[in-house]
Amino acid sequence: MYHSTGTAGTFTFRQGDDIVVIDGPGTTQGQAITAYGPSGIKGESGATALGGKPRIPTPR
């Protein structure tokens, strides 16, 4: 995990080549700003947002 030293206060999580940037303190605390990597977007929310099946990774 990496913590931004800028004024935004974001948190960046990395697992292998997958990255997620999460908003820090404030009204949107804990919400994902962006996520990317070879695993693609998975789960019900990813399938709802982009179509496809929850268990199939989104192509890069």
C-alpha cells in the first residue's frame, strides 16, 4: 500500500500487476478512483458497469 503525500490523500494498493487507487479522507473516503491490471474488472458491479459475466476478466 502506498499513501499519497500530496493534498489529495489517496491510497494506492498493488497486488502483483493489479493496481487500485482509493480516495482518502473526505466525503468520498474509501471509494475507488480507478483500478487496472491484468485481472480486469470482476464481480457483479463490474459486470453491471461494463457488461459480460462477473467471473470473466475484462480484456486490457
